[in-house]
Amino acid sequence: MASNIGTYALGSVRKAVLSGFAASLYFASTLPVSAAAVISRRDSAVSVNEWDPVLQGIEDAQCADLAVIFARGTFDKGNLGPWVGGPFRDALVSGSTAVKLAIQGVNADSYPADLAGYIEEGGSNSCAASIGESVQNYASLCPDTKVAIWGWSQGALCAHKALGELGDAAANVIALGVFGDPIGVWQDSVDYPAIPEDISFLSYCESTTPDPLCTNPIEDFPHNPKAFIDRLKVIWEEVDTTHMNAIQKEAVGELLVELPKQAVKELGQLATDIAEGHLRRWMLSPQHFWYGIDGKINTAADDLFRVYNAQK
């Protein structure tokens, strides 16, 4: 089930971008007032461990009605991250008045969310294994709990892979949800598990101002690996941060450090991907990071509760 949220005109950015890149690499001219209001009130949490009381056998720990595990994207801090996971958790909590909810980020020790896991594995294998182990353990202790597996960016690929790690706990899983899912640019190289018919697939892609990892926009990027990385860095240096919350603004600064630092270790792979037509795998452009502030998290939360209510 893909979301159709309508047109989200995103925050204005400087027009100094080279011609031909503006449509696919920058935000549009304005951000809706409703989205801006949400940002100003949003909790900036980057980690949450609400499965832990049950998993650790703490006395009187209560099983959730709905347990959600979230895999963050590449470069994200904590176990949820500030871009999508933290805001999505807020949206779920706001909509869960009649549902006992527990949200868990994937263990950061098991999943470093680095560029290598994305570029070399098509989504961290250790992340997928951690999701599978956590779901199996929680389901064994809470057999009546419904589980949703969720991810953004590299985390979406981890979530797909986790379907092969569930064992008998697959019976507890009601939904696989993804934001900015890059699976379309990886399926020719990685064999991802099929989604069972009894698991609802909830997928959200920014298509109005296209996210290159889940759409197929027209791009004109340099095909020299070093020049390509330099171009991405320039794009992020020029992005308008007006409508970001404080922790997202901080994350932009961290991204400007981590992206070139980690990418330079993968220049050989980037050259191979360019030669093989896989350049889009590398397009970590601003709109790929926008799901937490364009309204899609709220639509996704509503969709997940509808799936849950239909299966109660």
C-alpha cells in the first residue's frame, strides 16, 4: 500500500545549484504551515527502548498490544535517529490512545548504520539478524502481541531482510513499513525475502520533490567518483535548514563530516556502481531525509493503526 499524500511544497533553498539538478536535489519553494507547526512541537528523541522491560524479564513488565521495531537510516545516531525514527515514534504515540504501544529501535551495537552496510551489503545483515532475534524473543514472551517491522533508507532494506529471520514469530508480524525504500535499486544484486500475503506492506516515497532512492527522476550527476561525492557535499552545504528542528540541524553538520569521510573508503565501489548503472544507490539527497517533516509519518501511523485494528 503506497501513500498518496498530495503535494508537499518543501522549504525554499538557495538557487545557486547548478542547472539540471534543482528539481531532483532540492526542496521546493514552501513548507506547509501544518508541517512547520508539527516540527516546532516535535520531540527530538533519537533512541527508545520500550521492548526492554519485557525482553529483560523485569518484574511486572507488561506486553504491548502493538510492538513496533524501527531500523534507522545511514549516518543516524541513537537507535531511532532524528530524521524519521524519532518523529515517527511521536506520531505513533499521539495516535495510540486506545492501543498499548511499545516502540524499539534496532540495537546500535548490532547495527552501526554506516555506509559500508548499505553499499557493501544492500542493507546491514547484522541489522536484519538483530530485528529477527528481537522479534522472536518478544513474541515468545508476548505471544498475543502484534508486531510491525519498520525502517527508513538503509533501515528499510534491513526490514525487508528481517522477514527471512523471523522463524515462528512471523505469525505475530502484521506489517512491514518503509520510508524512502531503496529496494528498487538493489533488487538486481540482492535477493530480498518475499513479503508474505498476510503481512501488510506500507511504503512511503517522496515523489512530489523526488527522492532519487525510491523514484527514477532525471539526474545529471558527475560520473567521476570523487566529483560525485563533492557534489553531494555541496548540495547538503546549501540546503535550507529553516524548517528542521535543532537535532536535525545538528545532524546536517554530522552528515557533512560522515558522508565524505565514509564515502572516500568506498570510492572503488562507487566507480564500479557508476560503471554498472547503479549510481542512484548513492543519491543521499535532502528529500530522502524529509519523511519526518513532510506529513508522511502521520499518514503512516494512521495506516498502521488501521492494519492493527483490522486484525484485532
